[in-house]
Amino acid sequence: MLVPVKACLNWAIRENYLLDARCLSGFSLASYSRMSEDDPLQSTSHRRYLTPAERRRIIKSADSDESSWVRLCCNTPLRPGDWHDRRVKHFDPKAGTLFVQSKTNPRHVKLSSEMVALLKECSKSKLPNALLYTVNNDGTTMWDKYAWNDSIKRLAKEAEIQGVVCLYDLRHSTINELLEAGLSATQTAIIAGTSIKMIDENYKKAIEARQVSALESIAI
């Protein structure tokens, strides 16, 4: 419930509606100022980058009911909340897309051929309104932030990854690698469902590395 409160305070600070910040002496305003208007959970100041090797170890540690959504998180820049309630009808195998009801912009996300094959397997023999992912594959229990947070922490521990790992770290790592692979900030923002401003502010190192690579490629 604090997420919308943080977003409101962030907006109030940005629009100069708070004439005296002492009224919020019990809050840490530094954390709010880092938050993006359309992506309040995506401040990367506390996100960690997981290497491809670390993410592979996490996938390898996962059980059958976890490995599918972990792989989806490692291969798309979706928020956890984008996939947890997705149903078979939201997946279009012919177009290779997954429709997500994102909080910022509902959209059809293009998937790699590997992810299309993965979701085909997830949707096999299911009715259109059936959930793609359920806890323990029971067909009814929807994944939520409590369940996936517990799972990803356990998987990271089993994969012998030091420190605290959360599911948003997978999204952060994927966005970082999309930029390093050469995808523009605009296109990355579109498929991630966030703003170009958020990409520019939080992924400067990846963007700068891509710029250096481009300059070196045209050197005369």
C-alpha cells in the first residue's frame, strides 16, 4: 500500500506542492526523488545486475513450476506484475506476442522464438481463460509478490549467489543487456513498458558503452 503513497509524494515534490518538507520528516525523501513517475518500483539505485551465468544458475535451480516464469523474466524486460495474471488467451503464438495489461501502457510484447515455444508448452491443453502460470502448477493459485519473492530468494541461495536478490533484478539485468546489445533507448522503453526518461536516467553506463562501441566501429 506504500507504493501509491510514494508515487503521490514523489509527484508532490516534483510539482512543488510541498511548501515545507519538514511535514515529511518521518520519510526518506531521497528514495522518492529517484523514482520515475510511471515506474515507481524501478529506481535502480538498489537494483543489482545479475550476469548471464548467474541467471542460468537460477534457472537451473528452479522447479518445473518456477523455471518457466524465471526464464520469461530473464528473456523479456517485463515487470513481475505483467505476467502473473496472464492467461492463455493473451498469448498469440502466430504473432509471437504476449499481451500485458501494464499499469503504464497495455501492449503486445514481441517474444523470441524460444519464448514462443516456452509459452506454447505452458498453454498446451489449457482453455483460453486458464492462467499461463500458477503456483505448483495447480491451475488456480495465481503467483503474487509474496510467492515470487520467496521463490527467487530461495533460488538465488541455491544458485550460490551472494547477497539479496529480487525478481526485479532480472528485469533490470535484461534491460541493461538489451541496451548493450544495441537496442535503442526508445525501443527498449517501449517493450519494457516504461519511459525513455527512466531508461536514460538509470542505464547511462550501458548507453555510454554502446556509444563508445559505435564510435569505435566507424573510426577512420
